[in-house]
Amino acid sequence: MRNKFIAGNWKMNTTRAETTALLQALLQGTSAIEKTTIMVAPPFANLQIASELLQNSKIKLGAQNMYWEDKGAFTGEISPLMLKDFNCSYVIIGHSERRQYFRESNQEINRKIQAAFRHRIYPILCVGESLENRERGQTLGVVEYQIRNGLAGFTSEHMNDFTIAYEPVWAIGTGRAATPADAVEVHSYIRSLFAEMFDSTIAESTRIQYGGSVTADNIDSFICEEHIDGALVGGASLKADSFLKIIQAAEQS
Ligand code: PEP
């Protein structure tokens, strides 16, 4: 049975002091949360302080990206070993900003997921269509392409505790969320694709988050849907009160 999973992607936001204040408020506000998995992904520079603050807490630590090699001459990159040092249990892979601004390819994403599995860091694979794709009726084709290529070579044995975040690019940071019906159509499609690529057990156990302008005001409309297992939240995860409301909504759903 899938439990709800709320993840906060802080992107390139928060100083060390802001990280501390935000995490202290989240720790306090989540003391009664029991069923929902909660994860935050601060910038790399603040993983150390976050790791210290979140020690022995129910809030999991995640990273926003990582390189696939363990070490070496890869200036500016961070390795899975380093994330393990910070007790990161999750890593976001293939976020649309990485695909768009840093030209990350599906092959690179595939190597990153391989590295995450190798080091037992749970990957969250982000997929989603551009506005142009959607207007041309290519949404499901694009999502399928990203999933088939991002997960090429993987078998059912790899896919325990896997999370997909469906994030339509046009909804990220724009204040224009998809409708729950749009999201459900894609989530159901992803589940049927997983049944075909892997098996029905993997399809049923994979958590599929929706991401794209999720707020405290619209979370209820998404989280009540059977195929929406949580949310990957950007902007609204940067304020304790809005992120806590989103977590509460998931807990009560
Ligand atoms: C994201 O960064 O993954 C995201 C969904 O951002 P926002 O919630 O701000 O749209």
C-alpha cells in the first residue's frame, strides 16, 4: 500500500540561517505526522546543517541532483558518496530545470538513477511535458519517452520504493497548476506503463507525485485522487506555514 509522500524542492534558495529557521519550524510542526513521508531538498551548501538538524527526525533529507561517478575530476559536481555522508536518503533526478537549463539528457538521467540504486539512495525521477508538447497532444508520448529512456535497462528488482514526480513544465513556478483531472490522466498512464515495463506489483507500489504550483490552497484537490500519491513542491515549500498545511492535507487524506 502506498503512503503519501510530500517533498520540498528548495532549489537555489535559503541561506544557512534560513535553512535552520525553516527546518526548526518544520520539525516542530510535523511532530504529530505519522503516515506521510516528508522530505526536503535544500541546496548542497546547506546539507551539512540540515543533516545535523534532521538527525533522528521523521523528515528525510534529499538532494536536488547528483553526478553518477563516486569521485574524480568533475569540477562542480557532487557524488552519491558525498550525499550518503550527509545522510541523504533521496535524490531528485531529471528535474525540468536541469533538463532545460543544463541540457541534461535522458541518458545522463539514466546513469544518475543507476548510481542512486548502487548507493541505496531513493531516486525521484521527474518527468513532464512542455506547453508546446501539451498543445500538440504529445503529453503522454513525451512522458513515456522520458520514462522508457530514463529507466532503460532496469528490471523489477531495481524498482522497489521508486518515486516518479509528474511535473508539467508549464506548471512549475508559474502559479498555473494542472487540473487534478490532467494529473490523474498522466498518473494512470504512468501506472499502466510501469505494469507493461515491469509488473503489476511494481506499478501498484510506485509512488507518483504531482508537482507544479502546488499550494496550501489547491493540495486538497490533488491529494484526494487515488493515483496521486503526494506532491513535489517548490515555492510553497519555502514557507513553513504553507508547507505544513500541505503535509497536513496529505496526512488527513
Ligand atoms: C518544482 O520545483 O519541482 C516545483 C513543482 O515548483 P513549484 O511548486 O514552485 O511550481
